[in-house]
Amino acid sequence: MWRAATSTVSACDYLGEKMATALGITSPKYQYAIDEYYRAKKEEEEEEEENRMSEEAERRYQEQGPQTEQPDGSVSIVNITCELEREPRQIPDAAAFPPNQLLQGDVRISTPVPS
């Protein structure tokens, strides 16, 4: 009797495992909670490490004191404004410029021939 019961339980366990694999329900029911726990634990450890390093750096700085003189940190702001005055534009007289000799050879002017 005991042997029949254990073999029946083993068979059901085997079949249940195969069905779960076939249906895709093999992941743990609360895996998201486990993942969240480990993520939060890792973040806390990183934050503790960062705080420890920051405190250690601050302690070293206070022991050594400032090594170089820094400027006082004051900032001067200079405002520069420029005002432009518009001058009247003068159109140059065309007669003041001599004709360009290079352009005259290229331009062909046809004059009507009297008949």
C-alpha cells in the first residue's frame, strides 16, 4: 500500500511538472517580490557605501585643511549696452565712377542702320 501511494504521488508530481512547463507557469508565484527585495537591498548597500566614502573624504579634508588658496567666489557682472545711430544713406552718383573697360567689350549694342 505504501509503495502504491508513493508511486501515485510521484506520477502526479511528474505529470504536474510537465503540464506546468507546457502551460508556461514555472516561475515562482512571488518572484517579483523577491526581485524587489534584492534590488532594494542592493540600493541600500550602494547608498551606505557612498555615504561612508563621502564621510571619509570630508574627514580627510578637515584633517588636511585647504591646500591651495581659492578666489573668494564673488562675481562681478558687467552690463554693456551699445546704441547705434542710423546715418542717412547716400546713394553714390553713377557719373562719378568711370565705365569699366572689361564690361564694355562684352556688351554688344546694336544700333539701327538708317535705310
